[in-house]
Amino acid sequence: MEIAASSGRAKRNILPVAPPSRYNDIILKKVTIHTDGACEGNPGPGGWAAILEYGAVRKEISGGVIATTNNRMELTAALEALNRLKERCAVDLFTDSEYLRNGITKWIFGWKAKGWKKGTIKNIDLWQALDAAASRHKVEWHWVRGHAGHPLNERCDVLAVQETQKFRQSHTNAERKAARAAFLAERVGVPEQPELSSSLLK
């Protein structure tokens, strides 16, 4: 099984791997993913990060945006991680975001049943993309308390904060204000939803 490298090229795993899992009569390889998102200003510069583990192979990925929210970065972290997998896998995904875990395991079924009504679902673009990405795998969604000493969650937090700081420092105050205004303008008319997050803005 391959996990795509951030450069766009894939690295083939040649190390011992975890036992496979059986799903729909297909043997799936087991992958563990930890994710986190961060944001300054909410909306403001933000970053996301994920750590993927397959047997003895571990890969860290991260990125950021000049204007976003903490919840969008939480969703992006999970989406980017799942999209790095090159074949169907049995995934245990750990997040400290109740918004992400509740949305993908509870709320999404109602949204889909009502036809994904635009204008009523915040972050609909990411939810639809995440739904499609998750459907390619067997994903178990786990919630962990943020800043509670979970090593990989803490590492993801560090990476996400670094990305946030990078995007803040690489743009002028005027550029950040313009990006924030454009971001808010795109979201006019979308009602607030119970976006739960276990952590404060980071």
C-alpha cells in the first residue's frame, strides 16, 4: 500500500505492516490517522496537519490558508489525510474536534437526506468532499481530548500552529484583512450551526 508523499510522488512501503482487516470480503490494510486544525482570528490565517501511520511507516503532512476558520482546518486535515491513501483502507482517524466527529457520524445523514441544501450547511464544500473521501474507505472516527497529553495529537497541533504562523507572517496586514473580508462575503446568508470544537483557537 502506498501513502502519497507531499511532493506528489508516492513512496512504496517495504517495511513490516499491521495485520489487514476484512471489509466487504476484501482484505484492507490498516492505517491510523491523527489530525488537527488551528486558526488565528477565526476567520484568519489557519493551518491543518495530519499524521498517517501504516505499520512502521509514519508520514506528517500539513498546510494552511490565509483566511479560514478553525473548523474548516479540522475538516481539511481529515480530508487531506484520507486523500493521501492510494487504495481502500481500514482507517482509525483520531480528532479533537467534536464538530468533525459529530458532523461525519451524525449530522451528515440528515444533510444528505435533505439533498445537501446549499445555504443551510456551513462548510458544505468540505463536508461533501470529506463524505466522498471517507466513502472510499472503512473509517472509524475517534474523538480525543485536545491538549491532554496525546503525543500524536500534540504533534499535529504543533504542525498546524506552525502553518498558521507561516501564513500570518508571509502576508501583510492589508492582505490578511482583504482575504478575511472576501472569506466573510462568501459566507453571507449561511446560518450558524452548532459547530462544536474541543479546543480553543490555537
